[in-house]
Amino acid sequence: MTDNLFRKTFRDEYDKQGVAIGRFNLAIFGKTGVGKSTLINAIFGEDVAATGIGEPVTKGSRLYIDRIGGHLGILDTQGLEVGKNTKELIGELDKVVKETRGKPIEEQLHVAWYCVRGLDRRFEDSEADFINRLHKLGLPVIVVMTQVPMRDGEHHPDAIALARDITSRGLPIVDGKVFHTVALADRFIGLEPHGLHDLLDATFRVAPTGAQTALAAAQAIDAASKIRHARIAIRAAVGSAVAAAAVPIPFADATLLVPIQLGMMARIAQIFRMPFDRTALMTTIATTAATQGGRAAVTGLLKMIPGAGSIAGGVIGASVASTFTFAMGEAWLTVCQRAAAGQLDNVAGVLDNEQVRRAFLDAFGTWVKLDPKARKELTKGL
């Protein structure tokens, strides 16, 4: 396969996986100045104000979905505010929820956050009424308290009192509690970020199954959720590889596994929000290491697989296809993790080809030797 054809093939797969993962759509409400944008920026790592491009949710609606990055949608209420325009806002939301209910999951609203500033000391009846109405629309509502000072593990007394007032109303909110957060550090007054992981965990718990991978891809603070969803992709690819090699295939025809492996690699890259150009270069290096330039090394590793026998001039059966695809997936996951953290760049901040190649082959060499029982344990519960 020529470089241009490979790039086009991977581009198609990268885009296909992006569509398949879809979009997590979040509705976020609260009074002006409570820190909604700051909260979104902290959890999703995106500059909402700079990147949001709105489009009407439904025809004639005043509500818009701002597509933030590839897998996040934020509901834009276009100036409609709780308290001032509650009736109109609920009317618009009711229309949106009903009209999108039968549409693909990525076009529906999934979760609502209602934000209250921690030191406002006041939660109005109109806000409680709005939360009740959101619940009646079928949206899980998470109440988020923003800008909550904390000292020695204790939240500010005013924030605790406000949270107690909110929970005493018996509102239909997730976990029956208020999630205390600080999204942005302020060293001058001693504020450190906290509560963001708890908020994200709660959001995962109530998000629809079909939007979970999109949420994992969109968020920027929980590496474990990205790894988990990447391993789900690896497990699926291994299953496909086993099916493809149910009738043993000649080693020379091992390219039959390439579409499966490219799909797996593209999906993992999407989950780690790797830009296409960077990903395409990394993929070229990794696949070359595994199937061309690194063929001798990989062949030696494959000989360690039980049942592989002599690979050169031989055949690949289900066991070899499974192990090879699993090791490729885990090695690629390692590369994506390190690349996302900037650990594979040279001093000029440019991707270092040799570091990518070495990282991939080193990880492949470790994972290809993993005992099948240990591999099964690794993917248990996914």
C-alpha cells in the first residue's frame, strides 16, 4: 500500500470512527457569572467561547448545540435565563426533547448540570421549580456548586449551608446531593481545583450507554475512562480478528487483518483526541514497525505465542491473530497515552519518529507475551 493510499484509507477509518463514537450533549444552566464556561473548560479541556459553533437543535428553535471539538455538544440557550425566561426556556426544551427522542443518540440531550455559586447563600424557588421541570422532561439533573472554598478538607460553611438548603427540598437530583467544585486554581486566595472527578463520575453514571464513549473521548481529566473505552475497542477488534482467521490464512495474506487493526487504532486515537495529521504519522510508524520495517523483530515475538509455530511461510490461525491484534492494540494505546502527554516529542515539540517506533515495539514486546488468562483478566468487566 502506497503512503498516499494508506493515508486516505486511514483518513476514511478515522472519520468513520469519529462518527461511530458520536457526541455527548450536555445542557448546562445557572445564573450569569456562576462559572459555567470555566467548569466546562476545566473538565473538557476546550475553550467554549472560542470554539463553539452553534446550530439549531430543531427547526425554528432558539436553542443551539455548540459542537465543541469532535465529541462534545453544549446546549446554548441564546440568552434565555432561568428566572427571567423560565417558562419560555422550558417550552423550548420540551420541544427539543420530544422532537429528538426518536433521533440518533448523538442528536439527543443526555444530561443537565444546574450550577449554583457556592457563596451566593441563596437558592431561589424559581431555580427549584426549573430543576423539577427538567426532571419531568426526562433529563438527569446534577446540581453543581461552583467556586467553593475548601480548607483542610472542609468546604466553606456558607457552601455547606446552601447545599443543605438545596437537598432539604427533596429535588429529583442525581445522588440526592450537591457536587462541590472549584474549576480553576486561584493561588492568591488559596483556591485549588477539586470535585471535578466526582462530577464527571456522576455524569458517566447517568449518561446513556450509547453516549459513554463520546463522553470518555470529550473529557480531559480522567485517563482511566479513556483507557477503559480504548480496551473495549481492542477487545472488539480481537474478536473480529479471531473471526477473520477462523480458517487459517497465509502469513503473506496477513493484510486481511489490517482493516480491523486500522479501525481499532483510529477509534483509540479518537478517544484520546489525537489530531488526524499527528495520528496518521504515528500510525504509519507503528504499522511499519509491526509489519514491514520491524518484521524481523515482530516475527521473533510471534514465535513466542503458543501455537504460532514457524510464522515465516506459514499460516496465521485464530490464536495468532488474536494475540497479534491484542498486542498491537495495547501497544498503540501506550503510544496514544504518551503522545497525548507530550512524551514522544523532541526538544522542539515535534513528534519524534524514533521515539514512537521504539515506544510501540517495546510495548508490543511486553503485551505479546502476556498469558491468555492474564489478558482475559485485563478485559474483565469491560
